[in-house]
Amino acid sequence: MRRIFFILLFSLFIIQLGFGQYKDKDLSNLMPLPKKIELYDGKFIIDKDFVVSIQNNSSKRIEKAVTRFVRKLSNETGVFFKHGFPVKQKDHISPFKIAYKREGKLKLFEDESYILNVSSKNIELSAPTDIGVLRGLETLLQLVRSNAEHFYVPSINIIDSPRYPWRGLMIDVARHFQPLDVIKRNLDAMAAVKLNVFHWHLTDDQGFRVESKTYPKLHELGSDGQYYTHEQIREVIQYASDRGIRVLPEFDVPGHATAILTAYPEIASKDTTYQIERNAGIFHPTLDPTNEKTYELLSSLFEEMASLFPDEYFHIGGDENEGKHWDENQKIKKFKEQHGMKTNHELQTHFNIRLQKILKEYNKKIVGWEEIMSPEIEKSAIIHSWRGVNEGLPAGESLIQAIKLGYQTILSNGYYVDLMLPVEDHYLVDPHPKGVNLTKEQEKMILGGEVTMWSELVTPVTIDSRIWPRTAAVAERFWSPREVTDIESMNVRLENVSLQLEKLGITHIRNKEVILRNITKSNDIRAILALSKVCEPLKKYTRNKGGMEYQTYAPFTLFADACTSDAKDAKAFGKLVSQLIEQPNDKKIRIQLNQYLQRWSLLSSNLDDFDNPIINQIKPMAENLSKISYILNYYVKNNKITSAQLEVLDKYIEMAKVPVVDVELVLVPSFEKLIKHLKKQEKVMNK
């Protein structure tokens, strides 16, 4: 009898039935979860006769995508296919047929839906556009499983389409320049989890990263020689297009403009000498919105960039302009008085309106961070919401304000992966905030969201580990039905997707060991690797207080750079502690806890073999962890503990709460939870 699991968009019960408890291994690689699934008995076996046929009028995008698919499938299964390339449908009877109605356009609201049918005899993938086919191919790759005899795809029917049309990843290449190979491998990862907008943050105080043939001093003086040529920009755009991804450029003005003013100080609000900023933070250099030369330069620059970037939208930034240099400039103050402007926000709105008109001449619509929001800005603009509680606005409030003013919006608040927060903190943030009642028309104005990767604290070596795999979970929030929120299911699938991402070239797993070998100056990294699995970098920019501790040229090969969010062993240990409290006599749980605690007990002595300034900084943390683990392991093995041991544990725990070299021991809450339980037990025993 066939087993059927239905996941329907408006049925929370069915979603929980299919994925809440997550029992079916055939679906454990799927992320994002499709809109509707029917899973049957049976499987399509992948063998040497596997071949893909596409319709005769196929686009170049499809031919490239299917060829990539065949290569990935061959690498995944190790099967030697007779056909290494797709064939035309009329030329060959194929077990895998692909059909679509038209070539899709890389624009907002393009149809990305698809239908995937897999039986024991054949596979059929159909979609209204070739972009929908691309999304279906990624799903099919995730469905590949194996048993002792062969690789296969389970018999399944999937009807799928995205919840939101704007599903983005922003990468800041201004603070730390990211070479083409970094951009390309992240585009591959984006395609794998069905993200469709690459937001390229190209300019900031620390660098102007695009060649300008109109104003060459911008890249000559504003980039330290690290910028993308026009040819490289086109190469990235084509690479993204082949994967169904739009490229949205951002040129941040009027603030965050130090690199621009280093090249062209004549359009600055303050008459001084400028040089590229080496620290992080918010700086005062700002374009002069009262100087016509400012608009002449931006108009010519934007004309050049508008011809280079084909997307209909153009991000003008507009954030974090405190206006200090405006307030100090008598000419600007007089301009405000003459035009009845009481605030700097009104002056910036005047500036934004000018830019909107300029870009409209080049057939571009503007996107801007929420600071551009004003009733005077044409409603064709998209408001990019980023501020949250720390900036005085509840999460999502600026997004709702924008909607009520009549603007379409995208959300990034809650998706700042550079904050190093746990994946759950991002996964449970929804572009449509809970408790906010919107009309159907207002709901449509929420276009989706973007993950943001600000690069103050990352280099090409570490950036992948900060973006992935957490961004895959956020991608599910943008694509899947709103009701798909089961944390346990997400974590199971994310672990599998993480391995899939590595196959695409993402370095989030392998580069940890590269950094650790650099620290130990040895191939033996077992001890420091174990420590890295229970430590995480400091969160919410506390690693770089005031933006002044690290410069753009500082080393990012430290222990904190090897550590990541969601420290694997710390999370696993925390689950075991909770289970032990519920089931204190379970021997299996105690054995698993013993394995962790025994390993950590030996950490300090194992690190003693290494002696250099970097590793010596973390030895006190390892020593304290070893002491805590030794005492707790005594309890786990003997099921008893003394009052004296508990007192000593309290002292060690307080020491463990203190960050060391920009990392924190994230085992502390689990240790405290277990110790609290032990103290309750002791009171019972004393009675």
C-alpha cells in the first residue's frame, strides 16, 4: 500500500504530519521544503543508461543547467553515464524529460514554479519557464538517495512555487574585497537553495570596487587596486543569469562615501583631505547634496553602471547618514533654510528625489535602505528594511511603515548572518511579522527578504563559514509555506544540506581546519578542533568594539575565525543534558555524556604540546573546561556528587563565562542547567 504525505500551503496539520516529526529519510536533504509533496512506494534507479532529454527549442540557460546537473549527478553517484550531455526529445527516448513553455526573464515576479514527477520508470520535470526548470533540477538533486545496491530517486510528485519573489543574499565586497571565485561559488550555493537575487554591495568607506571608465579615479584611488573590471562584472552577471539569479548593484550614497571622496573631494560636504577608511563603523564623510557637481558626477557614473548592470532595480544605499558634515557646512545650512528644510532627513529626501529622477532616465527603479523612506519618494521605489530593536525600532516596524506609505518592501532585519547568531534566531523571523494584520493587497507589497553578509570581519577564507549553512535555512523562510517552522526538522535537513554545499565548492567546513593548522603550526589539530566545536565568536559586533579593534588589513586567522555559530558539539551536549534530567537512569545517555566529558577533560593536557602566542591565549579556557568536565564526568559515571565539588564548579563556571580572545564557551548554559539539577538533587538527598 502506498504511503502518501501531503504538504499543503494552508494546512498546518498536514505540514506537521509530513515534516514535524521528520521520519522519512528520503526527504531529509530537502531545503527549502516544496509547497506540495506526494511520496509513493517505489524508486527510480540511476544507472549508466540515465539520460536527460530537453525540448528542441531549449534555451542556452537550460542546456548549460542540464549539463551541470548531469555532472553533479555523476559525481554524486559515481555512475559512468553513456550520455554526458542532454539530448533533444525527438532524437532520443529518455527516462528523464524536461519541458517548459518559454524562456524566463530575470525580473521581479517571474514565474519560478515547476512540477516534478518521479516514478520507477521515468522522471518528468515541467515548468512555465526555464527558470522554473532550474529550481526543479535543484530539488531533484536533493532527492538523490542510496541503498546497498544503487543510487535512486524516490517515487514522488512535487508541485512547487516560491512564497516570495525576492529571495536575496547581499555580500559586502567593500570592507573586504572578495575575488571572483568567492562570488561564483556563493552564486552556486544560492542556486542550490533557490535564492534569486544577488545584492552586490560595491562601495563604502573602505573601498570603491568597480572599474569606472567615466571616473577612473574612483577605482584607481578608492580601491587599493582591488576592484572588478567591466569584463569581470559581465562575467558574474552571466554566471548568475545561467543560474536564474538577478544581480542588484549597490552604490551607497550620500553617506558611507569616504572612498568616493578620496577620489573626488570636490563633491564633499567638508573641505578636507580624504583617504580610504581602514576601520569599521559609521563615518562622517558625506556627499554635498547642494552641489550640482555631485549630481553631474553621479548621473554620469550611474549612466555607466546602468548600462553595465541589466537589472531594472538599482540600490542607492542611503543608510546611516548622521549629517555631521552637513551641520558644519554653512552653505548647506543656508540651502536648508532657503528651501524650508528643518531636518537632515528632508535634505536627504531632496537628494534621493534627484537620484530617483536621474536613474529613471536610465530605466532604473531605486531600492534603498529604510532611511530613504519618505512620502515624497515615488512609490516605484523599494524600501529595504534593516533596523531592529537595537536601533530603536521593533523588528519589522519600518517594513510595516513602508507598506502603509504605499511602498513595496524587502526585509533584512533578522537575517544579518554576520551577527553570528544561532540559526534558529534567523529561521523563525518572517517577512510578514507575527501579530501584524495586513490586507491581501498589503501582504503583496512584502516582496521577500535578503540575507546580509557585511564583511568587516571576514576574508575570502572565512566568508563562507559566516554565510553557510545558516543562509539555507533563511532561504526556506523565503520559499516555503509560512507554516514550515519546525526547528528539529530544519536542523536535521540543514546538516545534510551543509554537506551538499561543500560539494559545490563552499569552504565553510574545510577552511576551519586550514585556520587551525595555521594556529597549531601542525597537522595534529585534534585538541583545538574539539575546543572549536564548543566555542563561538562573540555576537552582535562585540568582537570589534567601536569598529576600531580590527582594521581591514588585520589578521583573520585567529581562533575566533575558526569558530562558527551553532557550535556542533555544544548543541549536541545541550540536548543530552536535557534528556538526562528527564531520564536520569538512562545508561545510553550517560555513556554519550561521558564520551564528551572525557574528551574535554583531556583538552588542557593535549594542548600543552603546543607553544606559541596564539594558542597560549586560549589555553586558560581549555584548562577551565577540562576541570569542569572532569568533575561533571565523575557525576555521570558514579551518579553522585559532593557539596564541595558543586562549590568548585560554581567558581569554574563563573570563570568560563568570561570571553577569551573574542570567543565564548557556549557550553556554559548547559553546564549551569545540569549543575542546577544536581543542586536540587542534593537538597532532596540532604532531606
